Amino acid sequence: MDQLRRFIDAFRHSSGCRRTCACGRVFYDPDVCWYFEEGELEDLEADPKATPSAVESFTLRGREFVAACDCWHELAWEVINFIEAHSHEIARFINGEKEAAKAAADLMPTVNES
């Protein structure tokens, strides 16, 4: 599970009071959020499909997942296994992108502030 936690930490992009996971499950955090709309928290607490939990999310293959959900684990393992199996190729690609960006920046004119 540590590897999945590192995966979330690397790809997490937001957290908040309420998120709907790509699978349709709703997650909300009543412990840290104080700005639910009137009646919203009560509706969430009454909804058997809504889950009280910390709400952090990340995007994977263009879909937003909530970390507290377990629907994304199989997909994450596919990505993790791909990254591990191709780490040298991925590093080579990233380094190539970095060099291409540097070359493009070097071609840009320098602008004087005067």
C-alpha cells in the first residue's frame, strides 16, 4: 500500500470538501470543511452512497479519481508497472523533452527591460 500512497502523492492535484470519483461515488470531508451549502451536509450524511472521508483527487487517463475510493487501484498498478518496466526509457524521454525546451528557449530573443 505504500507504493499506492506514493502514487497518490506524486499525482495528487487537489483536495476539497466534496468530490465525485470517476466511478460515481461521492466523497465529502465534514471534519475540515465548514462551507457546505445550506442543507448540503445533511443531504450527504443521509445519502447511503456518499462516504465521509478525506477528499484528495488526481487525474489518471483523463478521469478524476478520489484517493479514498478503491476503484482506481487496478489501473494505478498498470501505470506503476509500466513506469517501473520502462523507467530508463521514460527518463530518456523526459531528458529529451528538457533539452528540446532548452533549445527552443535559446532561440528566443533576449528582451531588454529599458
